[in-house]
Amino acid sequence: MKILFLNGPNLNLLGTREPEVYGSMTLADIEAEVRQRAKELKVEVDFRQSNLEGELVNWIQEAKGKFQVIVLNAAAYTHTSVALRDAISAVGIPTVEIHLSNVHAREEFRHKSLIAPVCRGQICGFGSKSYILGMESAVYVNAENK
Ligand code: DQA
């Protein structure tokens, strides 16, 4: 089973970016934790980040036939991107929405996710553990689809 992790804008700045909100781990630290758990779960992981909406759309399109599940932290594009939502719908790959922070406990503009209705589910508020929970959900979703 192959899982595609996609990370949106500004997540490359984790570690120094608002650590009181997002914690002190870098994205590379989070990726290392994900890879360790992936070994235990015996799943393959591809882990990417882009600040560009179109690049994320391209990666979602290209995932068809290659990945069974997408785990997506779309960052700010969560709240703005019809293009990402349409890409998820178009490819039909089950997608798990994740966030480090509890977006529902923050500013009102973060309460709305344009991608949530086309995702299998949402995990938010557990810091870097949201990524691990996202991967475990991906394994569950894949088993359910067999
Ligand atoms: C985020 C939450 C978003 O609202 C924000 O724009 C981010 C990160 C999170 O992981 O908590 O960049 O997706």
C-alpha cells in the first residue's frame, strides 16, 4: 500500500513558524516520525511539500493509479481552494484531511474547510501526531476499500 502525504504553503517553515501554535518540530522531523511508523505498518510513503496551489493539484492528479490514499495538510489552501477540492473529487482517491492545530478553535475563517466535504475524514489538533493518526486512518480506509 502506498500513501501520498501532501503539505501545503508555509509548512516548510515549521520549527520556526509560530511554534506556540504549530510546535517546534520541523517538517523533516515530522516526516521522520511518519517514516518510522510507516515501517511498523508496512506501508510505503511519499512525503512532499509545496507552496504552490497548482503543484499540489498536479500531484493529486498524478497520484491516480499510484497511491491508494492521500493524507493532505492543505494548510491555508484548506480554506480557499476550489481547485484542490475539485482535484480530490476528480481523481477519486480517498483523502484524509489533517491539520496540526485545531482549526475549529481558532479564527473563524479557519472553521470552514472547502476540502472537507470531499475528504474521507478530518483529523486536527494533535500536533505532529495528526500525521501519524492520518496515516493510521489511511490504512483503515484502504482496508475498508478492499
Ligand atoms: C494548518 C491550519 C491552517 O489553518 C493554516 O493555514 C496552516 C496550517 C495546520 O496544520 O494546523 O498553514 O493546516
